[in-house]
Amino acid sequence: MTDRIHVFALNEPVDVRHTELTRQKGEAPVLPPLHEWIGVDGIDTDRIELFPVSDLGNLALPDYLAEAHAVEPDALASVAARLRAVSGTVLIVPESALDGPVSPQPQAADLAILPVIEPDHGGHLDPVAIPAAPDPVVPPQSAGSGGRLSPRAIAIIVGVALVLAALLLWGIT
């Protein structure tokens, strides 16, 4: 079954916000009688959003509904102009949060009932083969060296040691 969301414009002054963000922050505002305003016996307020459109900043209400609620684009396009015109407080209610059909009262204007995109869980993903870890790279040793220093490297080390010893003796005297 396709879930739908109801979008209402409130005609009453409301000073509270009730959104997913306020719930995550642990806020529990005292809400007005929203179920009366939209004409239902009960409403699951843990699933609604109530906020002034100005809280969206530069994000338009239709864009918010598309991104936050996954509203079907074609359905949204048909009411986008009406939603852009809203300037007050909105109430967004998933149909599954209602205990029956709505019958909006003067406090709430029903702006739209919009279907949401249902996730497609029927897809098939092929198993991914995870390659084995490559063998560690060991630098090759030159043939016959057996890990020994070359005569040139030994000469450089001895030369540096002699220069350091000479500088040390010269600095002492």
C-alpha cells in the first residue's frame, strides 16, 4: 500500500515546532489540539511535523517534501505552486499516523495529499567477489650479496666516520 502524506496550512497562530529534529533533541512541546483541527479522533504525534515554513530558509516547501518525505515528483509538480505560496505554519502528517480520514476544520486548510515513493526491495544484487590480499612486496636482493654491504658502501661509511673523528679531535684541542 502506498503511504501518503497530508500537508495542512494552519490558520491558527502556533508558537511550537515539532519535527524529527526536535524529537532527536528530546524536546516535547505542548501541541495544540491538532487532531481536532484536522478532524480525526487520534493522531500519532511522534510521526508528524509542525513548523513555520520560514524555518526552511531558502528551501522551498515542495523541495523539502521531495527530499525529506520522498514525495512522488509528478504528484508534487501538480501542487508545487500552491505549496510555494504558503507562508505560515504547516502540519505534515503521514496517512499511517491517522486513525481515520481527515475532515479539516477552519483551523487547518488541507493543501495536498501526496503519495510517497515506495522503496523497491525486489532488486537483486550479485555477490561481490572480494579479491585476496596481495602478497607483501619483498625487495629483491642482488645475487650473492646475502644482505651484506657493498665495498663502496663500506668505504663511504668508514670515510664519514674518519671525518667525524677528525672534527671531534680538532674541536677538543
